[in-house]
Amino acid sequence: MLRPSGSCIGAPNTTHKNPECFPEPENFDPSRFEGNGPAPYTFVPFGGGPSMCPGKEYARLEILGFLHNLVKKFRWEKLLS
């Protein structure tokens, strides 16, 4: 298989763990996705363009189903601090 001229090959894992894009990339820090989130093209878990991962929508549906079951099958209480 030959790569078409002008195409770009990227490995999301290298971008996602780049300390220039994400300080302390090995640490779990969900706050890095708050507000405007990461800079464009620094977090691309499903790739992009015409060869984007076809499982993206399936993964989204799986997450929605999981959250639905989590909310519906458990009793939730508000904790007062």
C-alpha cells in the first residue's frame, strides 16, 4: 500500500503525550479539557479527515448507553457538604 502524495501520517499517541501540548502528560488531569479544551489538533483520539476511525460513532453510542444505565439503575442522592 502506497501513501498518496501530499498525505500526512500521524500517531495520536505521540501528540497526546507531548509535554508541549499537555503539561505532565502521564498524569490524569481532566481539568485540561475544561473551558475551551485543548488547542486544535492536539487531541485526536479518532484521527481526522476522510480516513477517520469508523468506530467513532459506535464508541459514542456505547458511552451514551453506559451513562444511561448508570443513571437509571442506581439511586442517586445529593450530598450536603
